[in-house]
Amino acid sequence: MRVLFRLFLSMLFLPLLIACGSYAWRSGAMLPDPSAAPEIALTNQDGNPFRLSDQQGVITLLFFGYSYCPDVCPTTLTDLAAVRKRLGADAERVRVVFITVDPARDTPARLTSYMRSFDPNFIALTGSDTELQTVYQAYSIIPIRRELADGGYAMDHTSSVYVIDQAGRWRALISVESKLEDIVADLRYLLGAGKA
């Protein structure tokens, strides 16, 4: 609900921001009152601890998904890999972090292979049920298991990309339907690397 409320506020204030000459976020919604992003303390695909609070100085793009996802996850990760390429040298200042919503199947080995198929610099995170639930709750993520006719299952989940700035503030949400050039422009604005 907190995410929806922030989105509502950002849409409410968008015309005001444009009228005042402020930057108009192109790829989703910029939060009108950015605050410190909730901490994330999980384990990466290499078995090493990861804390969001240790990522200051870079932009972190958080995406929740799972490796068996048939559509939105691979499409979004492909787009984020393309965005990093378009950023050139500035890509080193943008970190993509994938958090699993299917820890039962997303083993570290599976996540390592999955990330490499998009960009070897991508970070994948998993953890205990308690650790993951803490993160899901903090970011208003509600993964829902959906049984399939073939006996398998899919995981329904939020598809937006969370943008955490260099100071650790939650600044925006990127829609997965955004154009690559709009995402690049928005990230360049946050990086201060050129005209958006």
C-alpha cells in the first residue's frame, strides 16, 4: 500500500514539478519526497553477504523476480543490461540487484547462471524465508504462488524497478514498459553525467 500511495503522490505532484521547471522523470514515477530506502541484508549468488547500506555512491536498481519467470523477468533484465551498455563508462556507477521471490528453486548456482545470461555484473540475492519476508514487507512486495496445470507453479510479483540513489534514498520507480532511452536519460539525470 505504501508503494501505491507514493505513486499516487508522485502523479499528483508531477504537473507541479513540470511547471516549476524541475526534471520530469520519463520512465515511471519519481517520488516527491525521497527517503532512506529500507535496509536489505541478504546473500548474493556467490554466498557473500549483501547490504544495501554498503552500496552508497552508486545508483542501485532493485528488481524482484525469479529465474523461472517466462516473460517480465527476462525482458526486464535484458532491458537493464542494454541500459548499462548505453551508459558506457557511467555503467560502473549503476548496480542492478535482482531479489528472488522463489528461493526454493533459485539456488545460488541457478542465480549465478541466470545473471550471467544477462550481465555478469548483475547481483542476485536470496536468503532465509524470514530475511526475504522482511525485505518483501519493507518494499511492499507480495509474491503469490500460482499452481500450473502441468504440476509446476509460477510466482506472481511486482514488476517495477526500484531506483535507489547514491545517498541510499528511494528516488523513483521505473515501469517495465519504459523505453530504453527514457531510462538512460533518467539515470543520467541522477548521475549528473550529462543533459537528460
